[in-house]
Amino acid sequence: MSKISIIGAGSIGATTAFALLQKGVATEIILNDINQEKALGEVLDLIHGSSLCKPCKISLGTLEDTANSDIIIITAGLAQKPGETRLDLVDKNYNIFKSFIPTLAKLSPNSILLVVSNPVDILTYMTYKLSGFPKNRVIGSGTVLDTARLRSLLGKYFEIDGRNVEGYVLGEHGDSEFVAWSELSIGNIPVKSFSEQFNIEWDKETENVIATDVKNAAYEVINRKGATAFSVALALVRIVEAFLGDEKSILTVSTLLEDYLGVSNAYLSVPTIVGKNGIEKVLDISLSDEEKVKFINSANLMKEYIDSIDNK
Ligand SMILES: NC(=O)c1ccc[n+]([C@@H]2O[C@H](COP(=O)([O-])OP(=O)(O)OC[C@H]3O[C@@H](n4cnc5c(N)ncnc54)[C@H](O)[C@@H]3O)[C@@H](O)[C@H]2O)c1
């Protein structure tokens, strides 16, 4: 039995519900949204196809209906408007999150809170503060999506299965994220040796092009279809599966760091082991000096927002 509640039934919430239904990982899915009509439309659409999938009860729900969820996925929130600073956005989202996080936490005291809304690292920290949950049960989707994009793009570049790429995008889910190239391998072979073995061009410039493509992936999609949805939903299903199946999978979710490469009290993405307790372990990773600087830079960017949340 697994009950998953999704707060926010927009592009990501609805597509995630669809992906969860198709994968058969939940026995109950609740969709909650302030736009009840739109959410009901999504629920009905899902219900109509549900007899083609493993049994799963799908409903439109109030916050109370989310009680005793195993996982609550939070995709609600406001996007930045022209002329608005990110701090303004943090203030607005603080009020929105305050309207549901304490209630959700009280109704599902043993759940995992999985935050997706952007800026995800900051809103996950906010959720951690508002919920009073231990840090292992408040997770941001972080750079799981960006890491998937990296592996997919490298898979395409080298014409291999992207699942055989062992490498990560770390730091903020946003402009300061970076690829940890120093540790990246394909089938356990360092990427440079792999490229030499198959006589495929590989240099610093190729690295930069791929890292930039990963970073700009969302913009490329949003500019054409308005929002990203499929890839995000698949990344969320991956995290949910790791938790529900107690898989101990290594995923770059956003986690509260304590004394990690000199960073404390900030949510950022690093490789972590995800299982039934949420974040079970945070892995140490050896980064080059240049990558360490990028990581600290991501953390420094969080500081102003964290201070503004801590002072509320
Ligand atoms: N972390 C990631 O990897 C990632 C990737 C893409 C998008 N996102 C973020 O996910 C969020 C959702 O994106 P989207 O494209 O689905 O947006 P969307 O606008 O389509 O959906 C957001 C939904 O939230 C609902 N909502 C607003 N306030 C609410 C409240 N108080 N209670 C319940 N529902 C509420 C809205 O009615 C809307 O249906 C955005 O913040 C986006 O930036 C994150």
C-alpha cells in the first residue's frame, strides 16, 4: 500500500500523477490544487485510463484527504514575474507554503516531503523549517533531473545507453549547478579514455557545450512548449520508487548539508543514498579544486535566501 499526495495539479503535478499511475507504484494518488476545476479535469482523465493500469485509487482531495500519505510531492507555488526579485518570490512562496506545509506535516507525520517547486533548494529549506520534520524526510528533487539530462545527452553523444553514464550534476538546481566532470565515467572508464577508445572527439570545449546544454535544457523546452513536464515527472517517479522500494539508490536529490565540503545549513544536491527513510546517507565525493569552488559558489548564493527564511 502506498499513498502519494500531490500538491499542485499543474503541468508537473498532473504529468507526475500520470507517470506514477503508468508505473504502478502507488495504490492511492490524491491531487490537490486551489484550481479545483482544472484538478478535477486531470483526476477524471486519470481515472478513465486507470483500468488499463495496476489498481490505483485516484481522487481530487483537500489537505485533510492527504492524511497518512507515504509521500507528499509539492509542485505548487508561484513563478517569478517580470520586475520581481527572487527574494520577492521567496516571500510570496513562504506565505503559500505556510498555508499548507504545517497542516500536511501534522496529517502525515511519517511521510516524506518531496519538494519540486522552484527555486527548489530554497523552498525545500523552507519546507524543512515549516514542517519540523527531520532532515532525512524533507527532500528536494534537486539535480536528479539535471543528472538525467546529462546522462541522456552523453548517451546520445557517445551512442551508448545513458544508464551506463556514471556522473552527476551537483550544487544548486539552477544557474550555478555544475557537472562533476573529474569523476565522470562511462562503464567505469573515465570519459576521456572512453572517447579515445572509440576515437570520438572529446575536449574541454565539448564538456562546456554539454554542460551548457544541460543547464539550458529547461529553457529550450519552456520556450517551445511552455513548461517542462515529462522529464521532471520521470525524475520524480525515480525518487519515489527508490523510497517506496527501499532501493538505497544513489540519487542527486537536494539535501540539508552539514559540514559537507565546508557547507552547512543549506539544501544542495550531492549524491545521496535514498531508501525507506528518505535520505539515508550522503556520499563524500572527490571534486577537483575548480569544482569545489563552484560548489561553494552555489552554497553562497543560497545564503541570502536562507537568512531571510531563518529571520521569519
Ligand atoms: N525541481 C525541478 O526539477 C522542476 C522542474 C520544472 C519545474 N519546476 C517547478 O515546479 C513548479 C510547478 O511547475 P508547473 O509547470 O507544474 O506549474 P503550473 O503553474 O502548471 O502548476 C502549478 C499549480 O500549483 C497550483 N497552486 C498554486 N498555489 C497552490 C496552493 N496554495 N495549493 C495547491 N495548489 C496550488 C496552481 O493552481 C497550479 O495548478 C514550478 O515552481 C516550477 O518552476 C521544478
